[in-house]
Amino acid sequence: MNTKEFVYWQEENMWIGFLKEYPDYWTQGYTFEELKDNLKDIFAEIISGTIPNIRKTGELEIA
């Protein structure tokens, strides 16, 4: 099973979030479960190649 970390919060009656690896692609849901489903849909679109110029985050070790 593949797992992805995500950031989420609630604003009024909506749950909002994004995948940590792809912070430019936010989504929302009326429930927390709907938010997670929408995050899965965004991930599927990202890896399918249908969204051009995907920006990602990474880590850099500096001595």
C-alpha cells in the first residue's frame, strides 16, 4: 500500500488539504472522508501526466 502525507484543516463547514509532496494542488471536501477521496483523485491526475509542469517539494542536506 502506498501512503502519502497530507496537510489539512477545517474552515467553517469545509475540510481543505493538500499532499505534502505537491503543495500547489489543494482540494476540499464537506467531510474529512470526502477530502481524502479528493486528495486520492488529485494524486491519480498528477501521476497520470494530465497536469503539465508539476512542481514538487524535496529535501536538501546541507553540511
